[in-house]
Amino acid sequence: MNLSHLDWPFFAPAHQALAANFHEWTAKHLTDFEANEGGDGKAARRIFELLGKGGWLDLTIPPRGESGDTARFALLNVCLLRELAAYSSAIADVALSEPWLGLLPILLAGSDRLYERFVPLYLSGDLLPAFALSEPGAGSDAASIATTARLDGNRYILKGRKTWTSNAGLADLYIVFARMEESGAICAFAVDGDTPGIELEERLDVMPPHTVGTWSLNDCSVPADRRLGEEGEGFRIAMVALELFRPTVGAAALGFARRAMDEASRRSIQRTAFKKPIAEHQMIQAKLADMAVALEASALLVYKAAWQYDVARRPIARDAAIAKLFSTESAFQIVDQAVQIFGGLGVTKGTPVERLFRHARAFRIFDGTTEIQKLIIARDLLRHYQADAVS
């Protein structure tokens, strides 16, 4: 794997060392998981535990209350780790990323008590968190949450259905977004996975190796101190978490794309047509050139967004959406061209590029569709021009 982009000014020597060490670690520990489709979640859980025992999860969060270099570089770290994990194994990326998304609301709005209870267990790989926002009628339209919460003494009673939840039925902790029955305000709650009333309805059989499912909360009783932030802050917590997550989604897509280009380049040298390697044909060279350009642009957008958050401390809603949109769309195009270069072998089930095709396709939908990213970008752009008009 070529890591030459780590010479860019977005990165410090610590990032270069992190990438080199993690790339070596993935080659040693994760290669056996590459072809695992992971439908039951066991492989992802095992990788998550390995990441915790290896100390890699420590690099995904800033120390609480710190503002030094370690804290500032949290998002860049996650992007680097996701790119390298996805390059090695799609299920390794799932194991790294989905629990981190589940933990983000605790980092953003959890009390000291909740932080101290859950974060150390996550860092050791012993606590698998899950982010439970989507519902049968509230996917892209997250504001239409129908799951309800009502305060009953010193406890909240939660009732509703969630879907597309990663690690559904497996998670030790769910971050559940629900609407207050009386006020209609959306709140976020930290709900133990073994809470009475939680019922897994179905596992969804999807193209990539995500263990996702539909599940219900049947009058689940949750202590009042499990609410994150103030009443009504749930929607903001969810949106900020997804905003931070999106550059890392782009980074994972970048890992898929980089692996696809490497596979296609090697295959173009090995495969012959018309008595010479297909790499010597100009049409193949044009495909490889297009792949390289899209890959470079994707990397710039992903790591610019992470740098904006970690170092420049600027709002990244538009940058995150651009990075997610461009990288996931480009990754699919790159993988598609890699399949073309492989020819018939490219559509043979189980080959690296066939798996990458399925994985990359899903990323144009997961964690905010391409269409939703366009809305975010356009609205942010128009706000800028409307502000100029008013002034």
C-alpha cells in the first residue's frame, strides 16, 4: 500500500508513525478476516476486541478535558485508521467504525458519570456501542423520529422501533434517539443492551459485511441520568455525531478505492490480450489514470475536512458532506473500473474486486445518502450568499 500522501502538510510525524504501525498490525492480525462476510457479527466483534487489546481504540478519542496535540488530532486519527482498515478488510472497517459512531454521543454530551462508566470499557474492547437513529419511517428524514420517551418518576420509558442499527441484537449499549411524548423534543439516551423490553425483530441481509437489524423497545425503563445533554438536544447530538463521522466514511471509501487501484494495476500487468499485457493498451492506461486522479482528490477532501476540525477548529458541515459525497462516489467508480480491468474474473464471487464492488456501493447510501449530502452542501452554500445579501 502506498502511503506517500502522508507527506502532505495535513499530517504530523505522529500520524505517519501511526499509519505505518497500524498498516503493519493489520497485515499481521486482520488478513484472515478479509473474505469474511460477517453476517452474524462474530468476526467484527473479535476484531473490535483485538483493536481494544492492541491499544488502537485509544487513538480514536481525545483525552477528556485536554486541548493538546493528542486531543486535536482525534478525527485525523480515525480517518487514517479507517482508510487502512478498509484497505485490509471491509469487516475490519465495520469493527472499527460502527462502535466509534455509537460512542460519539457519549463523548459529545455524556455526563462525567456516563463517560467514566462506558469509555474505559470501550477502549479495552469490552463494550460494543451502537448508534440507533434510523427508523422504518425516519431514515434520511431523521427529524421524523417516532420512538417515544416519557418521564415516569426518576426513569424514562422508551417505546418504538429502530432499523438499520449496526450490531443490533449484539450491542452492549445503544444510543437511542426518541421523542418526548409531552413536548415532542428529541432526546438521546444511553440504553444497556440487556435492558428488559429490547427485542431483535430481524437481521437485514445486506451487500456489505454490516450486521444490521430491526429491533424494538417495548416499554424499556431507563434511569433518568442516562439522558445525554439537556432535553431537546438529541437531534443536535445526532447531527453533530454524523457530521464528524462523514469524513471517516470518506476515508473508508478511500481505502476501498486504493485497494481496488492496486489490484487493478497488478492485474493489468499480469493479464495479456493481443499478445501483450493489457497495461500497455492506452484504454487501460486511461482507466488507471482516471482512478489515480479521483483517488488523489478524494484523499485531499477527506483529510482537509479532518484537518479543519482537528487543527483549524472550523465548522465542517459542508467539508464533511463534500468529503463523504465525493469519496464514496469516486470509490464506486474506481472499483467499477477495477472490475472492468479484471474482466470475467472481476465478477467472480469472492474475488477482492467483486467484494469491493459490493462494499463500495453501499457507502453511497449509508450514513447519509449522496442526495442528502448535496442538500447539506447547497444549503450551507446558500446561507453564505444570503448572509452576504443581507449585509
